[in-house]
Amino acid sequence: MSVIYRALVTEEPSPNVFQRSIMELSTDDLPDNDVLIKVLYSSLNYKDALSARGHRGITRKYPHTPGIDVAGIVVCSKVSDFKEGDEVIVTGYDLGMNTPGGFGGYVKVPASWIVPKPEQINLHDAMMFGTAGFTAGICIYELQKHDIMPGSGKILVTGATGGVGALALCILAKLGYDVVASTSKLHYEEFLRKMGAKEVLRNTMILDITTRPLLSSQWLGAIENIGGGTLSSVIRSTQQHGCVCVVGNVSGDVLTTSIYPFLIRGVTLCGIDSASRPMDQRLFVWDKLAIDWKVELPGAFLNTIKLDSLDKEITKILEGKQTGRVVIEHDH
Ligand SMILES: NC(=O)c1ccc[n+]([C@@H]2O[C@H](COP(=O)([O-])OP(=O)(O)OC[C@H]3O[C@@H](n4cnc5c(N)ncnc54)[C@H](OP(=O)(O)O)[C@@H]3O)[C@@H](O)[C@H]2O)c1
């Protein structure tokens, strides 16, 4: 079968000049993978915005349809694991990087990338979580694997108004953790407190630009979305046997530290690679997000839009001005 669908496409009309527009594409031109999915919802993540802006570290060839996550319905499948009508979720792998992604109305992916949608969550809410929520879930899975449980100490979440940050804060608070939120947008303090933060700090308050190998120990765990000097400061202020989940690089990708937080305090640095997590962890975390870790974001942190409004949201997330999650609803 062949269907024409709308997609936000980034083209490269001349070398290193990128432009975005809504185009009509055909499912005939999708890669020859196992399962064709009609995308009902996708979401906007920082990585999507980089791909949509033109970023060869993420997307090698343009024209390209970004969108690293989708929730939708199987249209046809070459494998017996999935059949027409199944409701499914895909996040990560190569989706939206070099495989056409969720900013288009259809995707075709290998069956091994697909998570059957848990019954207890609908397709919209699956993308309210999307890659950001799945990543927050993986961080909590890792903290718990390191025996960091509610009541054992403070958990710091940086970039708390962002997608990963806001969802991590809500889930941790729901589970009973003492969450400290750090943000550049202190005018959202009231929202962050309502979402469960016990303390809200301006992000500059956790940044230490000295070369001191250790700072006073404050956090038992951290979900660190910023990178650079923030990550270095967080590692140095993590307490004995604490664990820092390294998630993001919005403000830098170079880490400067000494070995003392690891030798003296036994701190664990836990790399978070949500795009390539194995399927057993995906099933575990999606099941949790659908039931025990299910949360709602306040209205100001959840924006469901149509494809035509996506371009301006991409600009906003690149400027660090986005709050919470943007869900894209496709018309079919
Ligand atoms: N490792 C993984 O598997 C994985 C998965 C998903 C995302 N990520 C990465 O994690 C990070 C967060 O992703 P996201 O989707 O949550 O992005 P997002 O929605 O854009 O949130 C990022 C937040 O970081 C803060 N921020 C933005 N620009 C900044 C800057 N230049 N300096 C300091 N703070 C800044 C802002 O929060 P405040 O104003 O509240 O501080 C912003 O809301 C990104 O780097 C993303 O690529 C990694």
C-alpha cells in the first residue's frame, strides 16, 4: 500500500545551509524495514531540534524527517510479532537520526525497535513521556539499582523545567524522594514546588568554578541534564556512595574533574544511553511509566500541537526557553 503523508522536513539546499518546511511524502519512499506505523503522536526532544536545525553529529544526510519517538498504530508488518492495529511505541535507536522519524505521519522501523504500548497508558500520554520520560525512567531505574531509595538522601535534578528534568522531578516526587530542582528559570519556582520539589535552586548556585577536588557533600543522587561545569560541580558535591546520572550536554560536553570523588567518596558516574537501552529495560520502564510511575504535568508544562506549529517550538527549545514537553499530534 502507498499513502501520502505530511512531514516536517529539513533540507540542505547548499552545503551547510539548512531549511525546514512541511512537505508531502509517500510511504513508498520509507526504508524497507519490517513494520509500517501510522504515527498518531510524536514529541519534541532537544536532539530532534539539533537534527532539524542541521547537525551532522546526529543526522548525516539531508533531506531528513526528524522525530526520535513515536506512538502509533501498526499498518502492516512483515513479522508475526506485530499485526495491523497494534498500538506501539518507538523511542531511540536510529529513529529520527538517519531513519525518517516521527515528524512525519508514517515511519517504517525494524520490529526489534518496537515496544507494545502498555494497556494502562494512551498513545498521547505515551508521547507526553516520550524519549524524555523514558530517559527519566532509565535514570530512576539506575538510581534504584544503586540502592538509592526514597528517604535515603536528596536527589538533585538539573535543567528541571526541561523535558527530562520536569518528568524526572514529578516521578521522583511521586515515589517519595526528596527532590532538589535546579533551574535557570526561577520564575517557575512555584510550579516546580507544586510538581514535588522540596527545594528549588538557581542553577548558578550549584556551579563551582574553582578546581577544588571535593565540595561539601549534598546529593545522594543526581539526574544531570546540563553537562560541562555543572556536571563537574555535581560530581564534586555528591555524597559518599552517591550516584550521578549523566544525561545531557545542553551547556557543554567537556568534563573536568579529579579522581577524588570516586576514590574518596565512592561516587558512581552512570552514563545514560536511552537510545540504545536493551529491550528488557525498555519493557520494564514503559510498564512503570504506565502504572506506578505515571504522572501528570501541569498545563504550563505540556503543549500538544499540530505539525504546522512545530517550527517555532524547535527554535524555542534550541534557545533553552522551552518548558516541559511538546507533543505533536498528526492529522490523518
Ligand atoms: N543521554 C540520553 O539518553 C538522553 C536522552 C534524552 C535527552 N538527553 C539530553 O538531555 C538534555 C535535556 O534534554 P531535554 O529533552 O530535557 O531538553 P530540554 O527540554 O530542552 O531541557 C533542557 C533544559 O536545560 C536547561 N538549559 C537549556 N539550555 C541551557 C544552557 N545553555 N545552559 C544551561 N541550562 C540550559 C533548561 O532548563 P532550566 O531553565 O530549568 O535550567 C532547559 O529547559 C539534552 O542535552 C538532551 O540532548 C539525553
